[in-house]
Amino acid sequence: MNLFIERLWGTLKQEDSYLLEISECFQSKCIIDNWIEFHNSERPHAALDKRTPDVVYVGKV
């Protein structure tokens, strides 16, 4: 489980937070919320046969 969390946060930092200049906590929360929404609903995952987690686990299309 720890490996999964480390990978998730590492990807978030590389793809989003390191690219932006963050000046306040509220801004950080918005960035993380938007990235997690993107990660779950739009980004295909190789381990899920190029499907999104929403499609696999929730059944959203």
C-alpha cells in the first residue's frame, strides 16, 4: 500500500505541483483536487488495460 501512495504523490508532484508556483494552502488544495479528479476520470492507466479508475471501479463512462 505504501508503494501505491508514494507513486501517486510522486506523480502528482511531477505533473502538477512542481510546475506551478503555489503561494497559499487553498491554492494547493484546489490543485490536488483537480489533479485527483483528472487522474481518476480522464487519465488512462496501463494497469487497468488503458481504462480510467472511474470506468473500472465505479462504472462511469
